[in-house]
Amino acid sequence: MNTGNGGPAFPDAGPTESGYANPGMSLRDYFAAAALQGMVAHDSYLNGSVEDQAKQAYLQADAMLEARK
């Protein structure tokens, strides 16, 4: 299990000795997708290129993961 990414967001099966049978997307990716969705919904938050927006979404995701500690 990749705990650096927050672990799986939507695993298909329960944990096994070596991780999840189908780990799905990471929690970090899920958080980034949610952050980007909010940014797009409120276009006043959209600044710069789409690459910059994606980086900002992952910065938000990393902050959310840090806040969970």
C-alpha cells in the first residue's frame, strides 16, 4: 500500500499481505481531482496554464494529506 499518496481511495478488494488486490486511484489523486473540480467551478481561481492549474491542485492535495496527520 502506498501511504505516501494517502493509500487507495477506491480499492476493489480488501487488503492482502502485499497491498490491495486492485488499489484503484490514490487518495492524493482523488484529492487533487476534487481540488481541480472546485477550481474549475469557480473560474476566478483559474490562473496560468493548465499545467500550472494541475500543479496547484496537487499542492492542495498535499496540504489535505498533511492535515490528516
